[in-house]
Amino acid sequence: MGLFDFGKKECKPLEAVLFSLQMNMSNNYKDATISDMNKLETLYETLRKSGELNEKQMIYYAGIIDEWREKTKGFGYKNLAPTRK
């Protein structure tokens, strides 16, 4: 922990998954995006339950997860338009 890390909102493991999630979403990689969203939620819960996130981090990342849930709602191959024959 550095001198200026006190109260810092960022959590490196969560930020790494968020970066991957954003990259996969922007490249329209549906399976990878859904996988990253599941990883993000699982990792958040694990870190929250283990006490590795402080109160500010929990609020911050809970809000981000809610935003991503909205962005990825209905995101997948099953929502594609049927192909013409």
C-alpha cells in the first residue's frame, strides 16, 4: 500500500475484468462479454464477502455492475434477427 492509496476506489482485479468487458463489448464479442460480466459479478461478491473491499469501493462497483447489467441486458446470439431463406 503506497502513501497515497488510502481510500482509493480502484480495485485492480475488478478493474482488469472491467477493461476486458469493455473491450469485448466494443468489439461485439458476445460470448466473451457475457463471460466477463459473470466474472465481474462473481469476483465482486467474493471480494465483498472476504472484506477486501471498503464501503466506498462496494458502492462504486455495485453502481458500475448495475450499469453493465443494463448495457448487457438481452445481449447474446439468441436475440439476433432470424435469417432469410
